[in-house]
Amino acid sequence: MTVLTRQQMAWRAAQDLLDGNYVNLGIGIPTLAARHIPAGREVIFHSENGVLGMGPAPKPGEEDKDLIDAGKGLCTLVAGGAFVHHADSFVMIRGGHLDVSLMGAFEVSEQGDLANWTTEDPSFPPGVGGAMDLAAGAKQVRVLMEHTSKKGEPRIKRRCSLPLTAPGVVKRIYTNLAVIDVTAEGLIVREMVQGMDLAGLQAVTEPKLQLAADWRTLSPP
């Protein structure tokens, strides 16, 4: 079985972003999506710390220590990009101007509940950041995360065991094993990696999965 790398997960999520979309990239794996937009497609990336038109991480030697994303990682600015006040950045979020929010998560439930701000581990300080605003304000929330925890436990749950960021907001989940849609009819598997079958995926997923009639193999470059 071929498990996706973080770059490949970001690549897959980037393929679903449409020309002209305004997209917020969450901390972690989502920030990698800026590197993988298909040629000829314009996607405008937003960072909640006040960047509109954020580009991918800089190449070696081109770093600007004053140009960072919301996770304090180095980033770039595309032609036509802008810096805005932090408050104005959140006006964009809360005003419903973002088409998609790509977010990381600790857990997602079968109803699309999102838990991504604390693990309740005292050695790992929680950080809400703008996650709750993004979960409520973006037109669509999509999650990128490893399918299981480091202990091998499912992270797609019947009900989240961790404190929620927002209920019922996640519409699509990208993992290192599959692409899964959250629908009123349940969790629909759209794609699986080479060598994975529904039984194998179900074994590492708590809620019941349904295989889409037109499902396909997830084959990144």
C-alpha cells in the first residue's frame, strides 16, 4: 500500500481549488498546498495574520524574515498581493468572503464536527487562533490530516472525543489514505490510495464508510 506524504496530501487538496477561489491555509499541512496549484489556475491565498495573495514558502536564499504566515512560517507574496491590518483580515473571514478554508485537525466526526484546537495534553498548549472564525465564516471547510494518530487510533470518529472547534462544518477530508466526503447520507469514500480497499480503510475509521460508485485510485505525481 502506498501511503501519501504530506506534500502529496497537499497536492491532492490543491487540485480541488478552483480558479478565482479565495482560500485560507491553516497551520501545518495546509500551508503546503500553495506549492501545488495547477498551472494556469489563479487561487488567492489568505493568511489570517494579514496577508492576501500569499505565495508558497521561499526558495533558499530568498527568505524575508518579515514575511510570515499565521503559523510563523516563512512565506512569499505573489504579484498583486497585499498586507492588511489584522482586524481587516478577520473582517474578510467573518464577512463570508473566503470560498474555502483548508484546515488541519486532530479529529473529525461523521457529522463533520471539527476538533483542531486542543489535545488536552498539558505538555502541548492549546491554540484556537482564528480556527473558530474560519470554521464559521468560510463558505466551505476542508480538512487535511493523517488518517490515524501516532498510536494508530482512528481520527475520523463517530463522535469527537476532543473539544470541538465547530460542529457540522467539514465537507471533505483529505488523509494519507483517502479522500472522503461528509454528506447527509454519511461518509462517502471518493478515492483511496493504491493497494487500499474499503475493508482496510474501514478498519482504521470508526464510523461506517460508503464507497462511491465512481470511486477511483488516488495517484499523486
